[in-house]
Amino acid sequence: MEEGRILEEAEWISAVLSGQHEAFGHLVTRYQGLVYRVCLKITGEAESAKDMAQEVFIKAYKALPSFRGQSSFSTWLYRIAYRTCLDWKRANDREWRHRSTATYTENDWITSQTPEHAALRKEASAELDENLNSLAEPYRSVVQLYYFQRHSYQEIAEQKGVSVKTVESQLYRARQMMRKSGEEWR
């Protein structure tokens, strides 16, 4: 069964490469479930997963001449899906990172739908903003870069033109200052 599937795939791939572009539809039909599941797992959203699955098949079609058969077609396609979705996720995470803490809406912070939880979250968010704004530079910017924009120590060091050890020490001091003012950072 497995050998037959591989031969069939090889025929479809060969047909696409020789100009019979409609043969790619057989590969799409066979692997659309696999690709969609990978995309859904990474994106977490049905609509985004559909869009990403479409993007994956477009990329696979364009890259088909580079398929060497060193792995199975499904493995090759899975890698394309995984990388494409990770790129999408990184781009979307960057979009979140570039929002300042002041632009977060109440709904961005709420994970529970209860009014009590919403009020507590809103109050905690306001307290966090107040504590963060009370920090002097360079501590405030290091906290924002590390916790809100999710930069690594190395990225912060490069951006600020300081050593990684300096970043570590500034974060340590910022946490101590915030603990003194009642905010616990982990």
C-alpha cells in the first residue's frame, strides 16, 4: 500500500513538472487534511489555518522542482507547512509586541468572561502601568522590551548597545524595585 502511494505521488509530481499542472490537484486532495491540521495547530484559528493552508500549497507548487525525493512528499510538505505557519505566527507576534502597554484593551487581558475577573484584570493592568511608569530609565525600557515585546537578553543588549550581563542586572534591579512597590514579577 505504502509503495503504491509513493509511486502514485511520484507520477503526479512528474506530471506537474512536465507541464500537467492539474496533476497537482491530486496532491492537494490527498494532503489538504494534513496541511490544515498543521496550520490549525500553529495558528489556533480556523480562518487563518485555511489561509495558511492555501499559502502552503502555493509555496509547495512553486518549490516542487526542488523536491529531490530524499524524504517522502508528505514530510517535505509538512516542513513547508510548519515553516510557513511559524513565519505567520512570528509576524503576528511582532504585531502584538509593537503595541504599547497603553494600547491594550480590556479584552486583550481578560481570559475569563466574569465581570469580577474583568474588573480585577483592569485594575491589575492599571496598577502594572503605574508601576512600570514609575521605573526610571534604563529599567523601564528593559522591562518593556523583555516582558511586553518578548525580546531575548541578547536582542535587548544589541538594541541598547550594552552587554548581556548589563541587561540581566538591569532586569534584576527592575524586578526588585517593582516588588518593593507591590508588583510581583516572575
